[in-house]
Amino acid sequence: MKIRLLALSAVLTLAACNSPAPAPSQDLGELANEYLFLELSMGLHDEAHVDAYFGPEAFRDAAESEAMSLDDIRLAAGDLKGRLAAIDAGDDTMLALRIEGLIGRLVALDTRIAINKDEFLDFDEESLALFGSQAPEYDAAHFRAILDDIDALLPGDGPLSKRVEAFNDQFAIPLDKLPAVFEAAMAECRRRTLDYIDLPDGESFTIEYVNDKPWSGYNWYQGDAQSLIQVNTDFPIYISRAVDLGCQEGYPGHHTFNALLEVNRVGGEGWIEYSLYPLFSPQSLIAEGSGNYGIDLAFPGDERVTFEKEVLFPLAGLDAANADTYYALAKLLARLNFAGNEAARGYLNGEMTREEAAQWLQDFAMARADRSLQRTRFFDAYRSYVINYNHGKAMVADYVEAGDADIDQRWARFERLLSSPLQPRHLKERK
């Protein structure tokens, strides 16, 4: 197996000679080529594994031709990890970071192979192996205290989740208004991002409206600073989700993150491994964390509420009379966000049935009944990935805001994070 892979690596190295820039170390560049081949091979077994790829097509062709089994990929990944760990980076900080990043991706690849073979870790062990971190645990009492505040804000009869749903429904964007609202939100997110971050010339995106997905929005990065952003319309989309998705999926979120990595890591440094985004890897904690934190960064203080009231409400044809209560409720609901982690943890550890997990989401995350079942479909498909949205956001916030940083410092740190090979552990170590 090792001999076959080394021979294949030589072919792939020749095929990659048109890459934007040479790797800092030719030996490490060849190992990165092997790594790409293994990730693309995994993608043939797990359609969700490779989130984006814009590297040489010869790598993909080689993976399809070789058609490695999961066991063969696992064996080769372990061998590659050992060769990477044996490299002495000396005082070369960037080389050390590159090696650490590749090893972290290979640990995640091995873990994802195990999952595909029905070999499951505990939820927290899995999230650490895949995403480089573990989310804190919260018990029901933590969420009940927040629910008491929501109950006081929306007094009345019937289950609290139904009262929340009924109140929020008056802020649902009519389907025929979605394009205008989302385009305006995305344009404002982009304008605010460009005030602080230089984006590649010609970067752009397209939006599609889709159905029957386990997620609410998704960015499919195409390479060359182009993205396809899909919005799921299965359930009501409330007015505040326009800015959420505009920032998270676009600016300064996933589209910005991927474009900066492409320019700086692939084009600038020749780190070809960044031409592939493995969804189940430590990169996702930073991607989702920065995407969610980017909302607050782009719209500090009351600026978001003002923009939505003055621009998006009229475009959606919504009455802003109860908007203040809507935003007060949104802040309380945001504090329930970690309830989703607890549902996923209990469900995936076998401590909750699907129905019990869905009921937990209704009781403690104020989820709609139909959406709570959709959420369990997300757990089935993406498992411990859920920690990246809230725990990832908290880690990014701590990194960006450390030391009472002002807005300019926050944007500078944020851009450095999006442009660099930092790993989740570095968010606690570096400022």
C-alpha cells in the first residue's frame, strides 16, 4: 500500500505543477498531495465529507481511478500522519502550523472513516477528534431560568413554545419577498465587510432557494472567490434570518473565509491542502464560529436592529409595531442555543430517542415541532458538528474581543483568523 501510494504521489505531484505557487518545502508539498488524494478518496464513500474542492482535477481523477476502500484509506492516512509527525519544523513557525493542520485533518479523517464503519465515539470525544474542541454541558435548570424570562415576556395560556412560534410568525418573510430581502441584507453585509477587509477582485455569489434539506442555509464554495449560497424554504424564515444568513454564509462569513484562504494559503503560500475543505475537520469550528460571530462584528450594538427596521421590514412588507419585543425575544432565544448541543449529545450517545430529542428541542430551544424533527435529521447527517455554531462562536468571540479590543482591532484579528492556518486550540493561546 505504501509503495503504491508513493508512486501515485509522484504522479499527482507532476499533475500539480500548475498550482498557483510552489510549496515552501517540496517534501511537504508531496505529502500534501497525498493528503488531497486521500480526502478525495474519502469523498467517494461519504458525499458530505468534501465540502469544497478547487484543486487540480488530476487529483480527483486519480482518486476515482484508484477507488480505495475505507480500510485502505485509513491505513494510508495513518502512514501519512506518521511521516508528517516525523518532520522537524525547527524554528519555522509556519511550517509547524502547516504540519499541525495536516495532522489534525488526518485525525479527523480517521474519525470520519470510523463513523462510516459504525464505530462511534462518545459525543465529546468525537467532537474533539473531528473539530478540535469540546462544548460545555448545560443541564435543564440552566435553560429553565432563561425560559422563565421568555414566559414573562410573552405571558399567556398554552405551551410556551407555541406562544413563541405564534409571536414570531408575524415576522415571517413572505416567500415572494425573500429575494429582495436577502439581496438587500447580503449587500449591506458585504458593504460593511469591505470597510475592513480587502476581498479578491471579481468575488461574487449566487443565491438559490431550495427545499427538503436538514439545514437552513449553506455555502458551496466554488473556487476563484465564487460561492453558491442556498437557502432552505421548508419552514418560515423570520426577518432577522436575512442578516444572519447574509453574514454567516457570505460576508464576513463562509464566502469571505474561503476566499481569503484561497488567496493567502493556496495562492500566496502554495499550501495546496487548502484547495479542499473537509467538512468534518477542525477548520469547521473556525468556519462556523467566525460565520456566526461575523454577524455581531458587522452589526455592532443597535445597528442591526436599525437596519432591519428601516430597510428590511419595508421590503418584506412587515409591520414593525412589535419589533422591540421581537428583538428582546431573539436575545433570550439566543441564550438557549446550547440546548441543541444537549439534544444532540443525548441522542447520539443513545440516551435519548429521536422523539425525546425532538421534544427536548421544543421544550428547551423553543423549536417548532416540525423543525425539531428536521433538526434530528441534521444530527443523523452531521452528528457532533452542532458544536461549531455556538461553541465555535464563543471561542472566536473570546479570541477577537480579548483585552477590550476596539472595533478596528476586532476586525484586524478577525481577518487574521480568516487568513491564517490557526487551529481551534490557538484561539485560546493567541491574540
